[in-house]
Amino acid sequence: MKIAVPAEVDLGEPRVAATPDTVKRLSALGATFAVQSGAGLNSGITDADYEAMGATIVPTGADAVAGADVVLKVRRPTESELSAYPRGALVLAIMDPYGNDAALKAMADAGISAFSMELMPRITRAQVMDVLSSQANLAGYRAVIDAAEQFGRALPMMMTAAGTVPAARCFVMGAGVAGLQAIATARRLGAVVTATDVRPAAKEQVESLGAKFIAVEDEEFKQAETAAGYAKPMSAEYQAKQQALVAEHIKKQDLVITTALIPGRAAPRLVTAAMVSSMKPGSVIVDLAVERGGNVEGSQAGYITNVNGVKIVGYLNVPGRIAASASQLYAKNLFAFLETMIDKGSKALAVKWDDELVKATLLTRDGAVVHPSFAPKVEGAVQ
């Protein structure tokens, strides 16, 4: 069982899909490793670190994947990469399948079995494999650090002989994994924190972290969560009431962190241009949803935008801004999932194709797109 770890071809991707620890663990299960030289450098892992755990270092990505049974990546392989992949290989990565039909077809045509880690179901046995949670947790932390870096004042209240510095006010919009970590981090740094979310369960979580919850708590609000724990799209009437509440609240804030995402959809617009204009010069907004169109009107992917003295931070790949930690957690997510596909007795791959985790994440197999959410619709088929 050969496992390949090629370097990421996206120059903006510093993470790596395996660490010396996961190489050691998988080697104990019968795997041999081929790691492309330099694959881990941006995450603080040297070739020697991998070699010490038994991995073979090879010069190119094509050398790494030659004859591989499994390929571990951070991002979906490009068409040029796929040309070197063996047919039948298992490829585990963050595949970003929504709206990328051509990329899915390319993986199907390459004959690989592609697994999309971000489609992992949020059930108890899969918690250790939950890529969205592990990476969002770090993104929430880093968002506050980035906001503090751009903010021209201290976050905690400071009482000095020269006078008192008031605590910064931080408003977190969206109290999922990223939002809750942002709340916790801002609180640790001494800010006065408030937060909002459309899911009723979030109120207790927000308050447990010492922040104040801000929301229009009507009947629609009480029903605003799916069985899987995601936020439901809200009615126009509710959005108008919530927007009015937020507009009044946001005027007084120094820092705003937006984290709202709905799987498979464009990011909801939470902060309007009028809200941005109402904030004090020197305030900072960090838009963690900028790669999906953004929660903030005026945010630009990859840039810091200055609107009348208010900075809107639109950094891309925020987990990658804390790459060493992100790679450590991501590699553990991959290990935990791949471990379920290995027979401990024979130390060989033994994928259980009817396992709920496999069925939920498998995009392509045997030359076809097989995931029901992304497979091409057959004309005339019974729905």
C-alpha cells in the first residue's frame, strides 16, 4: 500500500496533507510513503522529518504519485496533476465540489476515487475526521489575530498612570465553529464581545463563552436550524428585522468578524455598505466568507479594503495563515478517515464502499461522478 504526498501546486497553499506523526501511524498499518521534496516546508516540516519516520523523499509530484494506491492532498488535484495519477487510486482532499462540474468530470475521467473531506457527515464517529471544523476553528482564532494586527488600539482595558484605555468592542457574526473560536480568542485578548447567529442553539454557546447574544428572537428564529446543525436561509421579513438590529449595534463596534456560510450557496450578505460607513474610522472588519462572495459589501478576496478609515480584511485561505497548526489537524483528519479503509490484519486497503462515511464523501469512482448531489442528471429518469 503506497501513499503519496505531493506538494501543493497552488502557490497560496502552505498546508500539507501529512505530518511525521501521521506518516508514522500509517506506516505502522502497512503503508509506505513517497513525499515530494519540500512538501512540508511551509508548515515547518523538513524532508528529514519525514525521512526519520520512514518516508521516501522524491523530487517531483509525478514521482510521488507513480504507482500510488492513495494520494493525500490539501486541495483538489488539477488536470495537469491528474495526468500522472494511477487509475483506481484513492485521493483524499478538500475538493470544493460545488459549482466545479468540469473539475469533477476531470477526476472521473482520470479514473480516480476522489473523496471530498468537507462532505464528511457531522456524526459522532466522524468528529475526528471533520475537516471543516478543524480548519474553521483555526480560522476563527486567526481572524481575531488579524483584526488585532490591523486595529490601531489595544484590545484589553488598560489602567495606567497616564489614563485608562477602554476595552475594544468586538462583534462576531455567525457562531459556528469559527465564530465560537473567534469569541473565545477575542475574550482572551480582553475585548468586550457580542455575537449573533440565526440558530437558536448558538445563544447558549455564545453566552457560555462570556459574550452577549444579539438577535431578533421571534418564532422564525426558533425554527432556524437544520437537523444537521446548519443555519437555514431566513425569510426576507426576518432578515430585515435582524438587519435593523445589527445596523444599530454595529455602529458602536471596533472589530467585526463575519463567519456565515451555507454549504453549496453564496455567502449571505450580513454587513451592508451603509453599516460599514456607520462605523468609526480605525474600525476593522474581517470577512471569513470572502472566498464565497463575502458577508461584507465591499470586501475583496485577497485584499484589505479601506472605506473611509474602516478596514475590511479579505484574506484568502485563513487556516493557511497558521499553516503548521492547520496541517497538524488536517493530517490527523485524513489519517482517521483513511484508517477506516485499511484492514488491520492484512495491512492492505479494504474500502467498505457501503460505509456511510465513504458514501457521503465519495465523488468519483470507476470513471464516473457517483455522488448523488453532483452526478449528472439522466434525462427522463424517475426522481
